[in-house]
Amino acid sequence: MSIVESPCILVCAIDINTGYCFGCGRTREEIGAWSVMSPESRRTIMADLPGRLETVERRPRRETRRSRMAREKQQEA
């Protein structure tokens, strides 16, 4: 069994505005077909991913501990 190169960083959520994964930049269709794509097809997609990720709006999906603590500190002041 050969290892399939993948851009996945285990942040699997699709941006509804662009259709790209917040973590890797692939579409749902690309993610689903990744294991059966040719190495050349995967490399072509991977070359496009940095540009795609620039179009994804990066907001935390939930309030982080750091942002919560900053908010609480600001409310105390």
C-alpha cells in the first residue's frame, strides 16, 4: 500500500462562501475523490491551494480561551 500525499491538517470544515475547506483549501468533491486521483491531479490541486486559502474567511468557529479571557478582562475594566 502506498502513501497518498495529502494537504489535510485535520481542520475539516467547509467555508459556505467559497466551498473550500478552512484547513486545506480543497472542495468537498476533491476531498472525496482524493484517494483515487492520479498523483498529477493531486499535485495540480495542491499548487492551487495557497491561493484558495487566501480567499477563505478565517474566523474561529467558537470563542477561544484567549479571546474569552480578553473579553472578560475588558468587561471588568
